[in-house]
Amino acid sequence: MAEPPRDDQDLVTRLRQGDEAAFTTLIDRHSGALRRLARTFVSTDAAADEVVQDTWVAVLDGIGGFEERSSLKTWIFRILVNRAKTKGVRDARTVPMSSLGSDDEEAPEGVVDPSRFDDRGMWSAPPQRWESETPAKLLLRKELVGELERAIAQLPERQRSVVVMRDALGWSSEEVCNVLELNETNQRVLLHRARSRLRAMLEDYKANR
């Protein structure tokens, strides 16, 4: 097991001493990412904010028992994930089942239309190239941001969490595996399926504009 970063050790010591500045440092460093990740488990911004607040309370309450077996960041985000999952399940009980997406990460079918491949398994209709950054294309990109957010929201929960952590938050595969408690193979499969679905959704959106 790798030794926790020195910055972690310093922050943990200061937090245990009740250092308000250390807590402020953590909030500034992680609150945005915590909220973004929480939003992959719950259906509203208000619920995500509630999960983040609960997480910070748990961090303060639990810092004395933090055993430093993982990085401080990993520990905090695991707390967030556990609370967000609980909140998401609780809130889902009030939502009609017909409005919930299928959590089908393990489904065997492909996420790209098979008709796009020929009998050799090669592309017959390859993915479109993303255009260069002209002003008109940048304007279109702004439109695509909202469409991308809606597409992410339609992904199964684990795919949604993995792709947000990897592609929106810029986390490494190791960090994602540690927080979500996945093995590397599962993480890679979930990420591939999420990216494939998102690309297909965006291509369909662009083709039908």
C-alpha cells in the first residue's frame, strides 16, 4: 500500500486539531467534484447539495477514526458515494418505475448499432469526425453541452459515475477503481460502454438537426 501524500498527513493532523483553515482548503479543493459526482446518483441539484453537505459533516465526525489506508481524497469520495447511493435509492422510491432507466451495464448486447459494421467486423458507417474549432462550431458545441448532459443522465448509474469521473473530472482509472471499489477490467468496460453510448447519442442528435 502506498504511503499517503504528505499533504494528506498534514491536513489530517490539522483537521484533528480543529483547524478551520484546513477544512476550508478541503472544501475549496473538492466541493465542485463532489457535487458533480453526487449528481450522477441523485435526480436533482438540491439533492446533490444535500449529499455534499452530509459528506462534509461525516468527514468532520469521522476524521478521528480515519486510518489513512487510502488517500484522504479517496476516503472523502467514498463517503460521498455511499451517501449519494442511499439518497438516490430513497428518492427513487417516490418515482414511478416507468420513468427509471435500466441499469444494464452487464447486458451482453452492443452499444453501437450492428448495421454499422460489415461482415468482417469493420466500420461500414464510421463515426463522424469532430470538426475544427471555428466560431460556428464553437456555438454548436455550446448547444451540445446541454445535449451531452442529458445523454449522460440517461446512462446506467455505474456507467454514468465512471464516465463523469474519468472524462469530466479527469480522474485516473486507479482513482476511480478505489472510490467506486471496481476492478480495472470492470472500470474499463463501463467506461467504454458509456463513451460508446454517448458518442452514438451525439451522432444521432447531430444527424437529425
